[in-house]
Amino acid sequence: MDIFANVIATLLIIIFVFILMACCYLTFTECVKRKAKGFMSNVSGGITRHIRVYDSNGKLIEEYKGTFDIETTNSNYILFDDENNLRHIIYFTTATVIIDELGQ
């Protein structure tokens, strides 16, 4: 019976340590914080941002402020819908796009 109790105690200690390590990882790593922010952005309709689009010479073409959920792919474009439900697709092979998150 002592062997069984020792095995159970060892398993409980291993499970406790694993849960403690998982909590630390999920709480303190920047990767998880970014994923959580991305999830909240998807659920809440976006993050308040300031988007500026410049041409290849550095001249400001367009500027957007508001709450946006931004999608980007390897196809060289950034897609977002503004607060008026107008869709914007910016091909960044021909422009420079700067997206700043604004404070709450």
C-alpha cells in the first residue's frame, strides 16, 4: 500500500508543478500576451489604431483613425474595415503602412 501512496503522491506533485509552470507561462510571456490581445481584438471588433499610408517617396497618401481589426497575409496586402464598414485593402508593395495602437 505504501508504494501505491508514493506513486499517487508523486503524480500529484508532478501535476501540481505542471499546472504551476503552465500558469507562469500563460501569465508572464509576451507571446501569450500578444495572442490574448489578438483574441480580444477579434472578439471586440478591433483595437483603437492610427493608420498612415505613405507612397514610395514618403508623402502621406491617406490616414485613418478608429477601431480596426486588421488582417494581413503573405500576399503583400493589409485589409481592414473602418468604423463606417468601408473595406480598405492596401498593397504594401507600392506603399509604406504604419499602424500605431492608440491608448485606451
